Amino acid sequence: MRNLVLSPAFSVVLPFALAALLPGCDGKSVDSDTSGADADTDADADTDTDADSDADTDTDTDADCTATVTSFSPATGATDVGVDTSISAMFSAAATTASVSVTDSSGAAVSGSTALAGDGMSVGFVPDDLLDRSSTYDVEVSVCDAAYTSSFTTAGESTSVTLDDHTYDIDLTGSDITWVAPSSSAGAALTGQLDADHLLIMVQSSGATIDTVAAAGQIHNGALIQYQCAYAIDFPASSFAGNPAFTAGPMDASLSSGSTEVPVYDLQFTGTFATDAGSIRNTEVTGLIDSRPVSDGIGYDICDFLPLYGDECVACPDGEVKCIALDIIDSSSPYDSTVTIDAAIDPSTDSHCN
């Protein structure tokens, strides 16, 4: 499991930053006064002794279906989507059945396979063939007797120049960043405590597959550099059939907070290269950050404070609701010809990192 480094200061500052947002301790208390309780002791109260032996008994033990679609992937209105994309919809509650239909701009159905997730919280659709380039597709998901619709547009022609050794910069403090999860306020609090507030991704090689490596970055003496106190994350090569759209991951990695390792599950980068390779459009970074190691270290359960930012923890892969969902979108991640990621950096051998 490879790791990026989270500033040790974050472990110290977080509980105080959260405490500053705590409301006053004037929460509602439970009224235990029963002196005004209406105790009806009327002995003359009518008693209905007419027991209807024919009363209907509801033997239907099936729970009502309450699931609704909360989000689509690709997102509704998304552009530059890879022609090798799969399609999914997330639900608000578990469902026992759901269907997905996908049609192209002419109304023709796209053939593929549909599968409901094991926990019933999502449904996925995998097309049998690559989608057409520069085309709009409509999606309809039916669940609990209701239909939900979405649409997206695929990317155009593939990149016309080599991508090899190109490094792209995701500035977490930049104006092009959208914090889907956690909220923008929580995201700002987080990045404010990071030693490295840039993410870098470099293409090591590309062709039928694409091989990428990611690392933390920072501005040093006015220049963007790879952060030396963080391991790089060398993603396995993945299919590049969707060129110019790509996916790196998912894979498990970790953050470092001082001497504490913080697992990040299913870390994934996606995006679409500009045809001139000058940028990645709509770079998206997703994953699940396990809050437990940091909570144990600071003596506060981070999940108890996330609601102050309008967030809440979600289930980790082991089922415990202690993970923080990460979903960041950078509308344009520029190519920086001055930066090359060294995948072999070992912070454990650098005295400045200990």
C-alpha cells in the first residue's frame, strides 16, 4: 500500500478547529417531569368486549421499497466521457431489483449487461461494445416503481501527440477545484493543514494501455515540485481504449499523518486529455479515507464532527461507518513540463521527513 503524506499539524489542529465550530452546550434535554401526566383511572370507562374474530391479519412482511436514485456515473450532463465507460446509479436505500436502459441519440438501445450491487445500494450497466465518440447517450434507471433519467456525451478524437512523461498538476487550492465530498468547507480546512496541497499525475507510457504514477506536490521557491516526504503511487497499467479518456486505479493507498498510516481505499483518478495533451479536463479523484487511525491518535472521533461541515462518515470496506468519502473534480489540470515524478522516492531515508 503506497502512501501520500498528511501534515502532522493536521492531527493537532483538527480537533481544535472542529471544537471552534461547536454550538453552545444548550442542547435540548429530555423532559422527565411526569407530574402533569394524564392518568385516566376512570373505572366506568367503557370496555369493548366485542372481539372481532374475523379481523384481517396483515401477513405481508416485505418492507416497502423506498430507494431513490441519488446520483449517476457518469454524472448527468457530463462531457468528455470515455467511450469505454460503464454506467451506474447510486440509491438512497437498498433495493432488491432495478433496471437500466441506455439509448443513443437516434433512440437505438445500447446492448449490455445490468447488475445490482450485492448490498442493493447501486446498479451498474456495462455496454457490450465501445460507445461512439462525440455522441450523447440517454440513461433511464427504474427502481421502486419510479424512473430516473440522465444523459452524458462521450469524448471526441484521441490525443494527437504523445503523452509519455507528461506530468499534470491538480491544485487543491485552485479556482478550478470542486469539492464534491467532503464539502468545500471541510476540504478547505483539510488542505489548509497539508504540507503538500497539489496532486500530480504523470503518464509513464501510453498506447493500448496507459501507465500512470501519482504523487503529492508543493510550491517551493515559486516552482512546482514533487513533495519529497511522500511515496509516489504507481498505478497498474489500465486499458486506454477510451483515449483520450483514462482511468488510473482503483487501488488502495495511504496517507501519512506523522507516524500514523491512514488507509485510502479504492483511490482512483479519471479524466480526459486535451487533444494537444496540454491539459487533463475534468480530472476526478475519488476514494474512501479511513478516519479511525487519526481519531485514535487525537482522541476525537472525526465522524462525530463532520456534520458541522454538512458531511457524515460512510461505510468503510469492512462495513464500519468510519470512512470519509473523497471526490474532487478539477475542471482543468495543466501540463507542467518542469516536473517529473520520481516513483522511487523513499521518505523513510530522508532525515527531513522524520
